[in-house]
Amino acid sequence: MPNPDGSPRYAPDAATLRRRLLPLLAARGPSGYEEEPVRAWVALAGEFADVHVDPLGSGHAVVNPGSTPRITLIGHIDEIGLSVSHIDDAGRLWAVSIGCWDAAILYGQHVVVLAENGRVPGVIGTAPPHLNDGDSSPKMADLWIDIGATSRADAQSVITVGDPVVFGASPVDLRNGRIAAPALDNRLGALAVLEAARAAAAASVTAEISVVASVREETSYHGAMGAVYATEPNFALAIDTTFASDIPEDGIEHKTGDHRLGSGPAIGRGAVTDEPMARSLRTLAKELGIPYTIEAYGDESGSDADAMAAVAAGIRCGVINIPIRHMHSSGEVADLADLASTIELATAFCLAGGTR
């Protein structure tokens, strides 16, 4: 079945998506330090659209500027991380959180300090569990970063307080078209909005399509707020990630909904989303045979849409989430088929001119 405007459907293949995703994963940057991933995103978007970086640092690409309706797709490009807060006499680095962390997963992790003069590898350390008097759950204040330094002066020769820190793991291809990597939350969404705009441009979309790699989602939503204020959309769609339910925890679907790897995008419904938009997304998915689930929100969605909806006189917002396992860890896992389905649905929404 063709797209709503009669154009051929976009069918991204996994190899192409993986090739375009890898440079976004290689470019590291937690909230407030997104320059490198934004540069990588802008380079990809510049292949088919007019691009710029706004004052807050978010990357923008525009297709068919000046047309109506105006549709904005936003995928945040920041990731969680740490920030060096202190260097002690022994050369150990102490850090504070950027975004939401579970300290229990950090012990022993390889990390990279994004220092001003280059990347510095390190390992998260704490007292061994054998010496913890029965308390084996480390807290953030118990963790330090070991870069092999022998003194404060040695560490200060390469590290400055305020330098950001990210997981050091590299992407790994898993079976069945799945990939494991840090920062899939939300380089997946950032790539999805870009590829939807690429496909819409190829199909000669009649609406104005603005896509944004937004900054600071993990901490403040500032990037998305500034972006929709600037683009003044009639419809805005946030594309992010959500918790996959196919893990061995009884009853997780009662908390998060049933969103398994391979089940397609999760379309958000709830207090912060525009119900006609959610209905249109579901209708398009059914008509085009795109697999999907529904994710219900009692209050906030936990995405950029929470802030976007309240900008200016109010923005009609929808949410599409891609399920991932092990969120906010060094080994987030996603199915590239879900990424492809998300892109196809977002493209169809653009070609349909938004809500019907």
C-alpha cells in the first residue's frame, strides 16, 4: 500500500540504518555537552535539507520551508553521563550525575572522560563488596573514576573539573538485527526524525517539515522548548525510547505496557498528548500494516513532549517511542526493525499533513 499521498512507501533497510546510526553513537555527548553528536547529525541532515544549529545547541533541518502545515519532529540527541566534580590528592576523579543513574550498574564500568584535549579512558571504582560490611549496594557518592593517575597534578594534566564522562562501551551487533550500545536513548530517535525528513523530502512532501536533534532532554527539556518556539509547528511529534517489556521481571507490562523488541513503535496516549494526533498515528499504522503498541501516560510522558506542549500558546504534541532493553546502561539493546517501523510511521504522518 502506498503512503497517504500516493507516493511509494519508504522501506529503510537495516544495513543503511546501521551505517547512519554508527556515527551518531560514536559521537559522544551528555546533556549540556552535545556539540559532537549534533555535528554528526547535522552532517547527515545536510545531505538533503537546509541545516543550522540554534543558540542552545540543538541541530535543525528543514524540508520545504515556508509551506503549511508546519510539522516539527524532535528526537533528543543527548545522553546520560557524569561530570567531574573533584580531583583528589591520589588523582582519583569524583563526579556528579548528568541525568538519571542507578549507581549499582556503574561499578567496574569502562568510561571515557571527554576532556578538553581529547578522550581519557577510565574505570569506575569503589571499595570491593567483600569489604563493605554486608552493604553491597554502592551509592553515587561511593564511586570514583580511576584513570591510572598517580597524583592530583598527574590527573590535572589531562582532566579539568567539569569535564563530562560517558560509558566507554562500543556498539555491538547482536543476533536478529539487534544492536547493543550506550546512548541508543536517544540516538535512535534523533536518527528517526532525520530519516523521516529524508524520506518525506524524496516523496516531495507538501508540508513544511522541521526536524530537530534536541539538547538537554535528560535534564531540562530546554532544547525542545526552544526548538518549537522557533519552528511554531501546527503539529509536533517527539520520538524517544521506552522500556521494553520482554525481560524476566514478572508484571513489568502492568507498569510500562507490553512493548517488546520487534513489536514496532509505541504510540503515546495520555494527559500530555493530543488525542486526535494519537488517533491519526494509529490509523496510519493500521492502514500501512506497520506494527505498533500503545503506551498510556497517567501524567508525564518522560519525553520532550512534556515541555513542548506548553510553549507559547500551546503546541499539539504526539509521542512515538522505540522499545529498548537495559535503558540508561552501557548496553542498551534495540531492534533495528523497530527503528525502521518508527521512521515509516513518522514519514507517513508528514506526508499526510499531520492530523486528519
